[in-house]
Amino acid sequence: MVIYSFFNEGVKERLRDHVLYALETFSETSRLVIFGNKLNRNFYLMLRYSIMLHDFGKVIFNQYKQTEVQRMSFEGHEIISAWFANEYLRRMRRLISPDERAMIVLSILLHHHPMNLRERADKLEEALSKKAKNIGGLVINKETLEGFYAELDGIVEPVFINVDKSVKEILKETVGYSGIQHESLSREYWKNIWMNGTPNKRKTFLLLTQGLVAADYNAASKVRGEGISEFAKTISTYLKYWT
């Protein structure tokens, strides 16, 4: 199964191509990476994992895609991606520390509309519910992982994760409910890195998120075309000085 990261009428972008373009945005000699490595010696590795895993959540949209569909929307996919990144990186503790993993997960979770995460979660639930009788009937399973690993063969090293979990459960674990007192992955990591973390951790997290956003947009523009919005101009300027 081909996994698309963008699918709108005549314009289609494969996830594989998107990730490869994004990875090419910053090299080890980029100003962003040189500065990031001063904050954390694993910065480049963290950036690459953020890029490689940031669109995992789009796989399930592809799984439930109807053959006659002309476009696909991926509202809230970053929530599923953040959950998967956490599960994936937990099994690679020798390379990534718990705090580094938390920064990667947060950067993925917040690389789209970070001030409206709850709204993104609601839209994710609404979008996927249309593809099944209810959100609880949609699951991340062996086929989801196999599809992702096959699409990114040679890019992402397969890691065995024994999973058969509904999207509803993933939403609960990752962002919780609308009540701010509910414990969730996002709340735990936000407290550890941003609220109670050192200035160095906060700087690393911010730089990592900036790098992911810039790489994501840069890759998207290759197939979808460059925009003329203020955001597009900002990213263009950012890449001019940090690549």
C-alpha cells in the first residue's frame, strides 16, 4: 500500500518522498544543527527522528481511505504520530534519553497549530469517525506499522511494537480530556521539559520544534508548491539563515 502524506485532487505526495525531502533540509553542517549540538550533543539525531516519525499518524487515514476518494484530510494526525514516536523511542533507550524522547514527542505533537491542540484532537476524532461506525472501532495495529515501515524502508529502522490499540485510547493517553487536570503524555512531558525543565532543555526543545516545522514546510513545498503567505515568507527567511 502506498502511503500518501498529501492527497488533493491531482496533487499527490508520497510519505516517503516527503520525509526524504525534509531530511535533506538540514545537514550536520547547518547553522541550526551546529547551534543545537552546543545545547545537546544528540541534537542532530533528535531532529532526524522528529522528521522521520512526524507523519506516522497519516498512515491510518490511508488505511481507511475509500478507493474513489479525491482528497484526504489529515486533521490531528500529529497526535497519533506523537504517541507512536513515544512508543518507538522507548525501545531505543540506549540512543535517546527520557528527556530527549520527551522533546522529540513534544516537537511532533506541536508542529501543527500548537495553541489549538484540543481542537485538533476533536477534529481528528470527527474525521476518523466518518470512516467507521465509531472512533473506538479504528485501531493502530500490526498492519499500520507494517505499512509505515514499508513506505519508509531504508529510512526508518523497524522496531517491533506489539500494539492493537484504538484511536480513542491513543487520544486519551496522549492529550487526555478537555479538563486540564487529567494526566496525559502531553501534560507530563510539558511539565518536565517546559514548566520544570532547565533553560537548556527549553532552548533545545524550541530549536528542535523550529527545525521540524521548517523541514516539514520545505519538503511540502517541493510537491505542493510554495505559498505566498506571511508564514511561507517567514519559513523562507528562516531557512536562508539556518540551513
